[in-house]
Amino acid sequence: MIKVRVKERWEKYKNNKRWWSILLDFLFLVLILAMLIPDARKSMSAFLVRQTMLSPRESSKAIFLDEDDWRLSLVSYSGEQVELSEMKGKPVFVNFWATWCPPCIAEMPSLQNLYNHYKDDVHFVFISNEDPEVVMKFMEARDYDLPLYRVAGRVPEAFEASTLPTTILIGVGGRMVLYKTGAARWDSKKVFRMMDDLIEP
């Protein structure tokens, strides 16, 4: 009896829909089911964010870091203690992120591409205060090799980030060229031009 009813409803549904409409309904159902599973939800959210990411814009304000701002203390995942001030002389790219953050996951492939292109000319600092083991497992599973750090001590006001991801780009002279919250496409021609302008003597 139930089988007959299901068959009748399917025939009625099929006759009232076009094939592409049935396909869209099916995809929507799969999406809903995927969102109910925690791991799939994170991946699905990251995928959706990735489809809407835009290139970031350079800041129109002329904000310069003072000596106190440069005193951001960090510990690399290899255990080396470093202060941001030691990175003066090259542009500095700082990204606050986390493995549980779908927008962070969404922008990671483009960040890896940016890093691959400019790692010799720019200091890259990827900051996550999660358990290093969790972060390393995440990086290895995706074959990322970004330079990882944890904050050690007080975070200067210029680097306070209440939203993840937050990305800050600093020019050689200490000017905050960019302060971006949320995911962005970091391997665009626009970003590459911005980086080229910063590293040119």
C-alpha cells in the first residue's frame, strides 16, 4: 500500500516538473542533508563561501604602525620566539584564522597560491591559537605549507581581530596597506599587482 502511494506521488511529481527542476530539487535535498552532518557542513559552507569571494581592496586611509604595534610577540610552530618588529624591511602579511572557521577554509587555497608566489619577498604570518596538533593535521591533510604562529603575550590594538579570518598587510614603511575581515580571493591579478607595488624598490 505504502509502495503504491509513493509510486503515485513520484509519478505526479515527475509529470509536473521538468528534468532540470527535478535535478535542482535533488541537489537542494543533498545540500540540506549535508548541512546536518557537522564535518560536511563545514566543507559545504567553505565551498559556498569560496564561490562568492572577491579580491580585497587596498585601504584608502594612511595608517602607520607605531613602535608599540610592532611589538607583537609570536611563537612559530617550530618553537622559535619572534617579534613582528624583526620582520621590518619587507612587507608583512598577517592572517588570523582557525581550522573550525568555514570562511578561513574557503580562502586557504588562494592564500597558499599567494604564499607560493611571494614567499621570498614578503614575510607571511598565519596565526591560529588552536592546539598546534589540530592545526598541523589540518595543514598536512590539505598539503599546505604556510608559516604558522601563535600569539605570545599581549596583542597590540592595531592587530586586534574579533572576526575570523582577519588579514592585515603592512608595507615596508609600516603603513597598514590593507585590513580585511572575512574571506577574500588572494590570488587575483589585483592582489598580485598590489603585492608587486609593495616589493618594488
